[in-house]
Amino acid sequence: MLLFAAQLVNGLSLGSLYALFGIGFGLVFATLGVLNAAHGAYASAAALAAYFLIDRFGTPFAVAGLAGVAVGGVLAVVVDQIGFQPLRNRRSGMLAALITSIAFWIILDSLFGVATDQQSLAFPASSYPQAMLALGPLKVPTMQLVNFALLIAVATGVHLLIEATRLGAAMRAVGCNDVAAALGGVNARMIVLVKAFLAGATSGLAGVLAGIATSNVSASLGEGLLLKGFAAVVVGGFDDVRGTALAGLLLGVVEVFVAQYLSTSFRDGFTYLILLVFLVVRPRGLFGRDSVVRA
Amino acid sequence: MAGAVRGGFLLAFAVATGLGAAEAAPAPGEYSVGFITETTGPLAAAGVSFYRGAQLAVEEINQASYVGAGVTLKLAAKESGSDAARAVQALTQLGADRSVLAATCCILSPVAAALKPVTLNAKLPLVIHGATLPGLPNPPYVTSIVGLPGPQEVKMAQALAEAWKPKSVVYFVNADNEGFQNRFKAARKVMEAAGAKTADVISILSSDTDFTAGATQAIAVNPDLVMVWTTQTPAAGIIAALRAREYAGHISASDAISPAPVYKKIGAALAGTPFPILFSPEISKTPEAQAFVAGFAKKFGEAPDTYCAEGYTAIYFIAQGLKALDGAPTREALADALGKATSIEHNVYGGVPMNNGQAEVSNSIIAQWTRDGKVVRWEKP
């Protein structure tokens, strides 16, 4: 029973990373219509920026982490403006954006590989909280609880931002029809920038936390999150942050339990089986609305 | 009669002093050696090391005229990213370039296996420098300078079984890497023969990065020893996860954790984890090894790791084959020389016999990281 509980916590922590990443991924898809394969690069960039700040300049972890998150956001804005805005202006459609994003993914991964000398790095263990916290008989690493708490905070914040603020209404309006939104007085270009930054920053946060959880900060860090984050968005519903958060947690728990009680060999297969089932049976996901364009 | 006697005497003298071999002289010129690099992709960290070792070897060989007067080598590098399809494409290109006399490649056994028919078809000598699947060599065209898994692992497992007397062992093993599967099997056989029960076998994949669940699974059965038979990134992650979860038992690993960047990454959590290794800049003391360490530090500003040594050895082995040829070297003649080699002359391991195209290395050492980041011999407590 203790093992079950420990693995449940492991699954929720892992799922928190998938969910955080998926929230950013879903934001871009639901509101900008871009299936962004370069999204994993934002997570890698954030983790690498935080790592170099800590390793080279001795920056405290909280500051370095926030700076990394900002780097993820800024990178997303830069990629959006260089890669996607010209396509948006020409109404080029989703396929052109997807191909462009794949190009950015490869270019950014290569650059990060050069920056790290192709090494897998890790945050110094002394730079972040390492204590094991006792929850009854269960001992849980502090960072696992931090992952979960940050997911709750980010998911709640983004959900409220989108559903209960004027900015969120403007974001939804631009997602529906940017021309109509602009005619209604919304600065669509500014909204696009805000969305891109928010998406990159949430993925960046997932990247920094994944770097700690896995002792792996490398050019390929984001790749590991990309497909799982995509699965979380599909299962949760593209246009609802709550669904993405729940789906991410579900995928994390399933992944860990399959590895523990069945076999590691089936782990990823189960994740994508869930994805397939949702695409066939409930394509709008757990919380998705019918009107949203599907992938 | 006197002339015949004198001629016979001179011939005998030449054979006895090895002059017969020394007379072989490849025609002066620059000869290309293909190197299928893996400096991108999942094994890029090791791939960079292999390539740097090869670069140093070429520099030394050319400076010392190791192959012969006026003979220099040039590396023709093609990147594969550890991907079999890209490696085949790279080897095909090298095969089409008639200035390339031989090639060396492959960290992963499936990639090496994919190249085998290509190289046999192109009749291009291929020296494997990293992959360890038994049966890969196919002399004269395919040879391997890497010792097969088994002896090193057996030696370490025997030492650990004797020193720590574990009652239960958990094994982490790469499900997608046959080389590590073989190492794991060799070690488990020794452990079970010594009475250590297999408490669990936890399979992981090379691309895995999260080992929290695996560490929890291992700790749950409270083993006396955890043996980690995986590639570098998972090995580092598994050990870090086990120690972060306050596992206080013994852990052992493979030489995958020996490079300095792994210690920089994981730190003191690696201390006291024994691993078998053939070359270590801190421990290997032969003149060749020390010269290699000094030369590498001068060229790259850091100490070489075990993968650098393998890239270095592969190039010297090819140079050794070339050195034995007379006149304009051909791929066929070079393959013949490499296939017949009974040892690698210039090496950092203190001797490497070759048997039917396969290196046999038995003088491995058991090493460990200290808390302050040095590799030292592991001693029985």
C-alpha cells in the first residue's frame, strides 16, 4: 500500500510536468491555431538558461528559475513573430505553420546542442530544495510537492485569466476570429504576443521543473515533454485548461502504474492508447467544447 | 656457395630482427579514413569523446610518421546521430569515395549491424569502436577494437559478491540495448551463483529521463545492492534518484558513469559506486596511456574519458594495418592486414590481443568516484 501511495505521488508529480507543458501547448493551439512542434524547445531553453545562471553566476534557484521561465516566454514570442506572424498575415493555414514549427524545433535543438557541447547537464543538487518531507509513513521529495502546487497555481491562474478577465475575453475573441475581434476594438497583435509569451513561459516552467525532476538539462529535454504534453491537450480538450491539467495528471499516473505493475515496455503504449481512445470516442476531450477546430 | 651461405645468413638475420616487417612501406601520400560521427542525437556526449580521441590519434600519427615516411592520414567525418539509416547513408558515401581506405563507427550495436552488409558489399574495411554485440566482427572486412561484455562485469560482480555479500540485488537494465542486456546477464549469473537473490529487474529505455518511479520501485524491495546496467544518461539519473530518495545501500554501475561530465552533473551521489573500466586517465599508468592523457589535455584542455580512448585506439589500429602494406594501399590489402592482426600495437590498455577480428581485453580495473571528484581504484572494504 505504501508503494502504491509512493508511486501515486510519483505519477502526480510527473503528470504535473506534462500538464504544465500541455497548458502552454494548448493555449497556442486553441487560440492561435498553431500546432507548434517547436514548443519543446521553449522548455529546453528555459531549463538551460536557469542552469547557466546557477552554474556560471551562482544565481539563487528561484531567481534563475524565474529568469528561465521568462526566457521561455520571450523565445516563444520571437519564434511567433519571425515564424508564424508572416503566415498568419497570409492566412497560410495550419500545415504551413506546422512545417515552420518543425524547422524551428530542429534549428533550436541544434543550437542548444552546441551550447551544451552535446552534454546532458543537471542543476547542482545544492541549488534547490532536496529534503524528503514525511506525509505520515510516506516520504516525499519536496520538489514533487512543488511541482504539484505550481500546477494547481498555474492552471487556476490561467483558467481565471481566460474565463474571468477582459484580457481573457479578448484572447478568446482573437482565437475565434482575429479580424472580428480587431473590428470590435481588440488589439489582436498585442493579444497574440501575450498568448505566445504565456504559452512559452508555462512550457518554460515545465522545463525548469523537469530539469530538476530528471537530473537532465539538455537540448533534448523538451522532446520528452512534447508528445506527452500533446497527449494531455488532446485528452483534456484543447480549449480548457482544467481538462489539460487533469489529463496531464492522469497520463503521469498511468505511466508510472503501468511501469510498476505491468511493464516498462507497455508504458508509452498505454499513454498513446488513451490518446487514441479519446480521439475516436471523445475527440473534444474531457472538457472541450464542440465548436473548437480539431487537429 | 659462400654467397648462398651469406645470403641465407642475412635473410635469417632480417627475419630475426623483424626487418622483414619494417621493410613494408606504404607509398607516400595522404589517405582518408572515414569516421561516422555521433556528435548529435541521444549519444552525442559519448560521440564527441570518440571523435576527439580519433582526432588526436590522427594528429599523433601524422606528426610521428607512424605509418611511414611521407604517409599522412585524414579523417573524413560523416554524422549519423546514432541513427541506423543515416549511418548507412554515411557509409555508402564513404564507400563511393575511393580515396577512403577504411572507416570506423558505431556506439550502438543495431547501427553497427546495419552497416555490416553495406561494408561487406562495398569491400570497405570497417573498424567498430563502440558497439559490443557478440558476432559483429566479420573479418577481414569488419573488425572490432572493443572487448565484448562479460569478463569485466564478471570480474566486478565477483569482487562485489565477495566484499559485500549481498542477499538481494535489484538490476536496472536497458530494454533497448543488447550490449547492456548481456552485461546485466553476466553480472546476475555471478550474483545468483554467489547466493544473491534477484529482488527485481527494472527495465528502462535509452530515451527515458524520469527515474523517480523506478527508484521507488527498487527501494520498495529493500535490496542490499542495486546494479545499474544502462547507458549514461539513465545511469546518472537512476543513481541520482536513488540517493535523493535516501537509498543507503550499495550501488554499482558500468563505465558509462566514468566520464568527468557525469560527476559534474551528479556530484557526490556517485561517490563509492564501483564500475569496471579499461582506461581511466587517473588510474591507467602505462607510458602510452600517460602520453595519451597528456596529448589529449594539450589539444582539448581536459582529461580524456574511456570513449576517447576507444576512438583513439580505432584509428591507431587502422594505421597499424596500413603500416603493414607495401606500395599503394588498397582496401582489400588493408582489410587483409586488419583481419590478420593478432594484437593492437599502440594502445592505452596495457595490451589488446585480437582474435579473429575481435579485441579481447581482460585487464580491466574496478574504479569508483571519490566525494571530491577523483577516479580511484575501488578497494575491498
